[in-house]
Amino acid sequence: MARPSARRTVENALRRLGFNRVAGVDEVGRGCLAGPVVAAAVVLDPSAHVAGLADSKLVPPDEREVLAALIIGRATAWAVAVVDVAEIDRLNIHRASLLAMRQAVGALAPLPDAVLVDGFRIPDLAIPQRGIVKGDRRCAAIAAASIVAKVTRDRLMKDLHAQDPRYGFARHKGYATAEHLDAVARYGYSAVHRRSFRPPTLFD
């Protein structure tokens, strides 16, 4: 079965209303036990089509890499923001995710006229915005941001794996797989594990 492609319907409607630079925003790493949360913001160029945009979870890793390069090469603007484990533990993962998305939008140059966000609105963002449920599957700009964020974070997790291969970060990217939970049970938490988010079966 072919995966559903994200469309530009919402962006095009906003452009017809005069919002020329429409950014899509998404984050990855929210549900992980280890590693940072990463957000991306992307303003697609209406004249530079990128085929195959979809929710990053539905795109195979090799294809994600290709798409990320195309998005970065053809976008009007793009930016990523990384919030590390210490900040996640200080703020909690929800607020850290919102911070990452707000930082990604703020790093765009020039700033967008409007922002489309996967799922919910970003507090304290002085730009018109709209939260779209399952936006990474429905909206091309959000799907593009999802892919850029996912590729960026996967690379960071591979770097962490190279520094400490005991946990298998290159394979599971910090998510709570059986392999990861087994490694935590054996070695304990590392410096890049989130103390504020622990699997209850191991720590109760």
C-alpha cells in the first residue's frame, strides 16, 4: 500500500490570504528515554516541489536522508533547534518540546508570516499560527519539518552511540525498545538518559 502524501492545501490557502512565508514545524524525540528533543521549521518554496513528503515515521531511513537533503536544498528557509537532556529534565518533556519548536521558528531568516504546527499551538509565539492534528501526514510543510527533525536527531543519536555503544542508540534512537530497556537494566542510566522519564517497570 502506498503511503499517504502530505499536501500543500493549507499552505496554499494561507498564501491566497496574503501569508507568503508559511512555515511548518514539528519535533521528534518526545517519547524517548534518552537523547535530546529536536525541532525543525521549514518554509517550502511554492515553485520548488519536493515529491514524496510524508510523516517521517512512514518514510524509510535511506529515503528520509534523500528527502531531507532535497528539502534543505529547495526550501526558502529552514532551521533546527536542539534541547538537551538537562533542559528536558528541568522543564519536562512537553515544555522542552514547545521550547525547541519556538526556537526553530525564531531561527528562520526571514521570519515566517504564519506557522503551521503538528498537533498543537506554540505558546508565546508572536506569529499567526495554527495547530493541525496529524499535521505531519496532512500538511507538506509540517511533513518536511518532521523529516528534517528526524534525520537531524537520528544523526545525533548515532554520534552518542559512537561515544557509548553499550545502549544501542544507533539502532533504537533512544526509544524504549526491549534492547534499550535490557541495556538500562544492565548498565544503569548514562549521562544522556532523561531522569524525568523512566520506565516504571524498571524503577518502581
